[in-house]
Amino acid sequence: MARVFVYGTLKKGQPNYKHMINTAKGLAKFQGRGRTAEKYPLVIAGKYNIPYMLNIPGTGHHIAGEIYTVDDQMLQFLDEFEGCPDMYQRTLMRIEVVEWEGKSGAGESIMECFVYSTTTYPPEWVGLPYHDSYDSSGKHGLSYVLRESR
């Protein structure tokens, strides 16, 4: 099993969460909530309003998200879904645990998780607004466009 940190459309309540709970694609078990130990820019970009974490450590915010353990089948699905390695790159990042599922208090725990971020983006994206948390229907007004609607 591998640990994956999701910060965008794959989180609970977001447009692509359905893939995380589709056992035909593999197994993903919610472990808790976390945030990146380092700061990164999280932008919403492109004509489909896709959230991207730009791999520029030290810039932006500590990004909030969810920690999952996934099996090899789900990890392979996520690589394909995220367009890895062209659109996103899967790298290990340090994630600070905010809350464990079923337990109160995280207790200053930091772990390494795979995160899909990108080093391949148009330079103007660095100038977009940075977010610390993603919600497709957030006040930014940039609703994500599902693949089946593109």
C-alpha cells in the first residue's frame, strides 16, 4: 500500500471523489486530513478550471488535503487519471497530519506521501491567485469542468 495526498477534485465532496471509492479501480482508504509541510502555490488554471499544485517549494501556502492509503491498482489508475508524468508528476512530499480518521488530535505527525504536482506549466500560472484549500464550488467562481463534459 502507498500513501497518497489529494488536494483537489479527488477529495470528499469534490467532482472526482467517485473514483476514490470505485473499487473496480482499486482500493483507497481514507486515513485523515493533512496539509503540506512546505508551502506551495495551488492555482486553478486552464479552460477546465483544473487545480494544480505547482512544484515551487517555499512559495504560496500550506495546502490542505486528504491522506489515503491505496493499493497498486489504484495508484496505477491515479497515475493515468492525473496524466502522469506529462501533466502531473507523482513525487514524495512531506505532509503534516492535521487529523487522523477516528482519533482526536494529530500530535505533530509528519509523513511522506505521494502527491501529484506539476513542474510543467505555462509561466503565467505563477501569477494566478494562490489558494490554501480547493473547493470546486468555492468563492473563486471557477467551477471544475468534468472530463465527460469537455
